[in-house]
Amino acid sequence: MRSAASDQISWLESLSPWPEEFGLERMRELLARLGEPQSAFPAVHVVGTNGKTTTVRMAEALLGAEGLRVGAYTSPHVVSWAERIRVGGEEADLEAALARVRADAEAVGATQFEALTAAALAGFATAGVEVAVVEAGLGGRHDATNVLRAPVVVLTNVALEHTEVLGTTREAIAAEKLAVVEPGALVVLGEPEWEEAARAAAAAGVTIVSGSSSGLAHAAAESFLGRVVDPSPLATVHVPGRLERIGETPLEVWDGAHNLAGVGYLLARLPRADWVLAVSVLDDKDASGMLAALSPLGGRLVATASSSPRALPAEVLGTLARPFFEQVEAVPEPVAALARARELAGEEGAVLVTGSLYLLADLASVRPSCLPWQASASG
């Protein structure tokens, strides 16, 4: 017999990950039923294409070190659903958070992300957080997180992604993401070209920093507090699935770079080696572009498919990879694909697992000890 705790997770996993159409009506109705928990605390709202999770976790660490009780909400997860909701620097009681919202979520027909977002916001209100650092899921304007009272908004960067929903140009996508800015909010930008758009969105002030997650998080914390913040806690932040060194030897790195921009960031930070790649890519990404960019790392690739319903089948990904790699094998099951990549690399080779955070989540059951390599902007 399954426990009540596993029943809550099973219920969450049974919900549709995508709405029939995007909009905030269900989310607002759900929060009204829950007593408007999002109004109980101010937030730092993090939007952008890449680097959101790392920026959230770093801002969480900085604000927590300044004595605040901090909530943090990120997506997707790598090790378990529980890592998405944190309070006071620790994972929250996810089962209790889901139980708190389940009946009302079912009543309004909430999606998976809406239910989880509501669970996070209600959990933060119950825990009495003084600030929540919240990662947007997709875009901004119609995202379930666009219900916050956010005096600080961070736009990490903008790349072409989800163009069927957000628009076909970087300018259009930036406008969708910056639609979360409320009049009078302070905006932190990782790319200078969006300053005019941020001011047009009625930002009271704009800070432009380098595109690093650490710089964005530090500027966000100082913008929120209105004073200088000690950056030293950044050194302790370890985010699963972002440039992680797996074990000590042989060389193996896991990184959830899930689009071309994320791959570019990853390539600049890997040591020179003859890498064997284990890769899964979602069907709405530029898979050919990602594979071409990854090809200088080595000539061998194992194509696989994460459990996401949007994952390209392993054979399809393998076909796309063959123009760029000398040896391509399609192994549909992720654990078997990782084992094959390790076999090809041998004791002296190097393995890179990348292309999707969902792939890393599927490998959680065989996840060995992990060491932080360097904060990545891939997720």
C-alpha cells in the first residue's frame, strides 16, 4: 500500500504539464481559494532563458546570510520534486505543501506547474518567509508565477526558445518576460540591450551586470535590501545538474544545458578532453544546432530519450547527430545510455551527460557522489 506522501507525488505527476491554452485565470482562481498567499511576502522574480535556477539559489543564499527567512522556488528538478520548494535554506515538506492545495487545485483544473507553484506560494505564506526568490517557468506574461508582489525582477538573458508561445524574435521574447515587471519595480539585467524595454515596462531603476548568475544574484540581493551585501556565501552554493563533476575519476560531467545558448556556456567551461557524450534533447529545441555545437568535444555520441513526453526519440536524435559525430549509437533508456557512454570512454576517457535537465532527473537513481564544478548558466 502506498503512503499518503507517495500519493501526493503520484497525484502531482498525474496532472497535465501543459495547459490547453496559456493564461492566468486558473492560477488566480486557485490562489483566491487559498486566501491569496502570494500577498503575504515580497518576491524577487527571476525570468530569462538560461541561468534562472542558479540565480535563484544564489540569491537565496545571499539573502539568507543577511538574516532573512527566505523561500525559493525553482524548476525543473534534477534529483527529486522536493528540491523545487525550499524554506530557510532547506527543502520544504513537499507532501504537506501539495496536500494544502490539492482539493482547490483539482476544483479549478490546475496544471502540474500551477499546482506546484500554488503549493510553493502557500507554503511560503505558512512558513512566514520574509522574501521569496521565484523562478518563472515559461516566459513571464502568462506564466503561473506572474502573480507575485515583486519589487525586484531579474532577467538573466534572452535566446530563441518556445517561439510558438513567446514569439519568433529575441525582442518579442524579452517583452513577454519583462511583462512581469510592475510599476516601480527594480530590474536587474544580464544583457544591456533590454534596458529600454525594462524602462518601458515602468521599472523604477535598472541595474546591468555581467551575465553570470553570481553577478545577477548579488545585484538582486542588493536591490532588494537597498544596501551592500557580502558576496562570500556564493562560494557555498551547489546547484544539482549544473556543471557537476561526478565522482573523482574518471572524468565525468553532468550539465543540463538544454538549448544552444546553454551549450555555448558549457563549452567555454569544459576542460580539453576526448569526450563521449550521452545526450537527450526535447523536441522543441534546436537539436541540430546543439549537436553541431557539441561536436568539437569528441567524435562519439550516445543518443537517448528522457522520460519527458517532449523528448526526441533516441533514434531520431541519433539520425540528427550522425552528420556531426563519427560514431553514434541510439540507446533509448537513459541509465543504459549512460552505461554505454562510460563503456565507450573507458577508464581513461571522459563522459559528458547533457541536453536536458529531464535526462539528469532520470539518472537520479544511479547518481553517484557529485562535486560542484563551477556555477553554470544552463538552467
